Amino acid sequence: MRARQSGAVRSDITADDLRSLMCGVQHAVAISDADAADRYLGVLLRGLRA
């Protein structure tokens, strides 16, 4: 992943991790209210940063 190589995201995150995390966020949004989408995505993105 270019983002990992450039130091923009944590070095221990793989492409498979990212796919799984995005699926998890998508599922959480699907079973929650619409306002949760931005919050969940924000939490995910903050957790990925190096």
C-alpha cells in the first residue's frame, strides 16, 4: 500500500485489514442511523493514521 510505504498509515495495516475494517464500518452503518456513518468512518480513519 502506498499510504503505508509513505508513512501516512500505520505500518502494521495490510490491504486485507483495510478491506475487513471497511466491511465492518459498512455493516455498522447499515444497522445504525444515518448520522453514524461519518462518526464511524472518522473513528476508523483516525485509527489508521501513523
